Amino acid sequence: MDKTPSSIPPISGRAWKYGDGVNTDVIFPGKYTYTLREPAEIAAHALEDLDPQFAAQAQPGDIILAGKNWGNGSSREQAVTCLKYKGIAAIVAKSFGRIYFRNGINQGLLLITCAEAVDAAQPGDILTIDTAQSVILLRGHPYPFPPLSPTALSIIAAGGLVQHVRNKLGITRSDVVAVSEGGG
Amino acid sequence: MGYTFAEKALARAAGLPSAVAGQVVDARPDIVLSHDNTAAIAKIFRTIGVERVLIPDRLAIALDHAVPAPTPQHAQNHAEVRKFVREQGIQHFFEVGRGICHQVLSEAAVILPGQLILGADSHTTHYGWMGAFGAGIGRTEVAALWATGELWLRVPESMKITVTGRLGKGVTAKDLCLYIIGRLGADGGLYQSIEFHGEAIENLSLESRMVIPNMMAEFGAKNAYLPPDQAVFDYLAEALRRRVPTPPHTAEGETPRQDVSALALYPDADARYASSHTFAAEDIPPMVSGPHRVDASAPLDHFRGKAVQQAFLGTCTNGRLEDLALAAEVIRGRSVASGVRLIVIPASAWVLKEAMQRGYIQDFIEAGAVIGVPGCGPCMGNHLGILAPGEVCISTANRNFKGRMGQPEAEIYLANPAVVAASAVAGVIMDPQEL
Ligand code: SF4
């Protein structure tokens, strides 16, 4: 049924590492949710109240490692898009807030659940995430994670859910503008 | 290795032989629910570039959140929903006044045990009362489902909650939920499938069972599950007979809907749970939850004497016949205290009709209550009972967040229907046994 390629090439990136219970307010402060609209501005406030260094130092392709329940709290989708706009390639966590996880995949951000890799990695380590093999490589060691479904992978590959559905249905019309809203 | 309910339900919905917690599957829900937000979803749907909903029979749409339309904007919104329903040929459409989506879909057996329902409403957890898998999703996801019929879902870990014994006099399923959420926290069930087991659960009436998965949205849960028994099957079979006939599902490979128990699912005895908790029903007192968190709950005694200006009996949590019966028993022959409004909103037209036949509505009106049209009423602050700054409301609803009833400077306390009725009579939060 699905006509779009669902593979994402292996991703290698430098790790940022955070702890348990990081909520959406510190990922993207609520005070900006209705005022900032430009991707670059949104990205500039990513993790502002968690790690003031992050927005200035993170590079496109970096990977965030996190503890339990990353992204709990509000359903605001900027908590995903601020990192996507920053160029973050993936988030590997012990677990995700439920709505955050859905928002992440639906906005085209690779989210992986793998507690072992999070525990083993240090900030600055280079991780390789191979979604085809469902494995993270870290200093030569493989850390398997539960596979993402072909659909989840192809949503990420498409850049988000609305575009994914358009690809899947073979819709190329340009008279409609793709919009997306966060999960509820 | 055994499987939990969630693992079995999502494996089936994805057409897989098995699935395990953590796995992401492509699920094909039996029903996709939306309500007054249908017009907004239709706008997203059009941006996909699709004209027609793929399987119109799988949509269920109820107008319930602000009904009948309180403003021209709401009227316009309803008109757009009706137009969409007409254009797409949606059969499961419930007009204003039929009742709250979760109640009317249950009453009409639109969803059955073991099936999957996804809804653009956070309390879609509700359908766990019959052993269905119900979960809330975002609007974009609903639009995608309309277009393709499938959506990715992560199979949740499961928490097993066993409730032993029997609830005491004056203690309801609502109190049980406020107790559990108070004990384990508003995020205690985050992302998980909450499975309820034990004698205290089995002995609950069907209407009481509906309270539990509904409240589990306030526990962070993805879904909740109560094992369906013969009482559930009988209720749904009767509901199907009563329902105005709609075309049966004819998609290939589907079990005839009339066989309500055919798809029922039960977890294996050796299923793996992320955690297990046991509560003794006898330990649970009547509970009240204070502003502005559902887990800010404590025994009723803790809040007794707090002055209230409004008492609200209704919602998908506690607006059913047995809730009205409990409250009517308290109110009969008494009057609502001066300075207090008691607002009674039956969860559905059917509940209203039955409550009339049983004389409950008469009891409420004689006591000085206001009767509202079946729907959500003031639950989320749209209309029909908005609070003023500084006012206090005691409510049978599921949420007491700041501003929920339309006014951030107001306070909402949550309780069971008998406590709400007693508080309306006393003018302060009151134990019905002490009236
Ligand atoms: S009654 Fe309240 S909680 Fe239930 S569906 Fe309506 S607004 Fe939501």
C-alpha cells in the first residue's frame, strides 16, 4: 500500500545528555508559545530553561539523550519543532511523554526508546542510529531498541504526518498547503 | 510469554500475530471519534488534498461540547460539521441534545469489546469500561485516519491495578479513582495501559465501570481496561437491538457486529506488567479533589465546610442514570441552599428520559435545581454554568484545572454525585450521611 520509501539512512551525531522528567516547559518555555513564529527564533529558545548553553552550541545532526518521561506536560508542538528547527537528528530517551512522542514522530523527528544506550553514553559521545537494524552503535557496542514501524519511519522520512499521507496517497497537488497541528 | 490486553488489542488492530510493549504498529481503528472539533479537523483533512473519507462507516461524530449553539460562531461551526457529515455520508452522527459523545457511543454500541477506538478527545479512554481499547489522539492524526484508515501507535506498557473487597456505603467508583490518582499522582499512569482487576471491579454496575477508564485520562494513561463480562455483553446486545438500524460493517474479514462477545480480549495470566498495585476497597473513603489538580485529593472530611456557590451534576464521568439516582435520593424533599445553583445535566437524552420516568427530574426541580440540555454543559467552560471570579463549584466532572469552567479565578472541587447533591443542599461541601 505504502508507496513511499520508508528507510532513513543511518544517522551519526554527537550526544547531549539530560536526566529524567524533563517537561515541555523547560524544552520550550510557555511564555513564547503564542509570540514566536519564525523557525530560527523558535530554535533559539530550545531548552532555554534546562541548558542555557544548548541553543548556542548545538550543531545540526546532534542527538539528544534523555532519561525517563522526556517531554511530559503540555501538548505544545513547539517543544518538538524547536529541536527540529535546531537541526537535532534524533532523541534517544528511556521514555517519552505520551503526547510528545506522537508529536515528535508526526512532526518528522526521530524518537528512539533505548534505556541501555542512554545509560552507557556520555555527553559528547558519537552515536550511530541504524533504524533499518533497530540498533544504536556506541563505542563499538550495539544497543538494540524496539523497532519503529515502517509507517513511523516513513512519516519521519517524509518530514511529518501530513506530508506522509500526501506521499502515500500520491497527492502532488500544490494548491493545498500542508499544515500541521500538535497531538491533543 | 503471555500478553497484556494492550498487546493483544493493538496486535489485532494492526493485523499482526502478536505485538509487545514498546513496539510501534500501524493500527486500523474500528471507530474514529470527533465532536464539535470536526470542522477544524476537516480543514486539516482538506490540506492533505483528499476529497472523500476512506471508510465513512468508521467515523463517529457527536455535537456535544457547546449545544445547542450558544453563539453565532458556535452555530457556524456546527453548520460546517453538519455539512461535512452530509457530504461524506457519515452514519454515526449524533445531533445536539443526543448527549455526550462517550455516553451516546456507548449507549448505541458503536464500539464493541476488543475493538479499537481513537478519538480527538482526551477522554476516549472511556471505552475501556467494555474492554475496548480507547485512546485520545491529535487533530492532525484524525485527519490522517479519515484519509488512510490507519495510524501508527506505540504499544504501551501495562499497569495492573487490583481492587479487592467491596466499596463501602457512600463510596463510588469516582472515589476509587480520586483515591488512586491521589496515591500514585496525576502522571502515575503516564503513557500506560491501566488494567483493572479484582472483586471490587467485578461487582461494580456497568455505569460505575464507565467512570474508571474515563478518569484514567487524569492519570496520564493512554487507555484503561476492565475485563468485560456477561453483563457488558447483554447491555451491548440490547443496545444494538434498540439502535435505529445502521448498515452493518461489511468490510471483508470482519466479524458481524451483532456478536458482541466475539472479539472480547483478556490478558494472559503470565502477561508482563511494568508495575502492579493492589488496593483494598474497604480502605477507600468518600474523596474530594481540591483545586487545581485532580491528584490534590483527600478524604471528604478534609474539605468539609468549604462554601460553594455552584454544584454541577453531569459530564461523561458522572452524568448517568445511577448518578442522578444517587443525587436525587439525597435531594428528595430538600431544597438547594440559598446562594447556590445546582445544575443538573444528564449525559444523554436517554438518561434524561429515564430520569424523568423515575421521577428524579421532578425531585431536582422541586429542590430548585436547573436542568440543562444533554451535553458537556459547563464542564470545559463553554456555556451553561460558567463561574464568576472567586466562586467555588463542586462538580462531578473529571477535571478541576485552573480556568476549566471558564474563569481562572474560580475554584473547582471534584466529588461523587451524592456529595455534590449534599453540598448543594448544605451550601458547603458536605457528607450526605450527615445532612
Ligand atoms: S463532559 Fe467534559 S470531559 Fe466529558 S467529553 Fe464533555 S467536555 Fe470532555
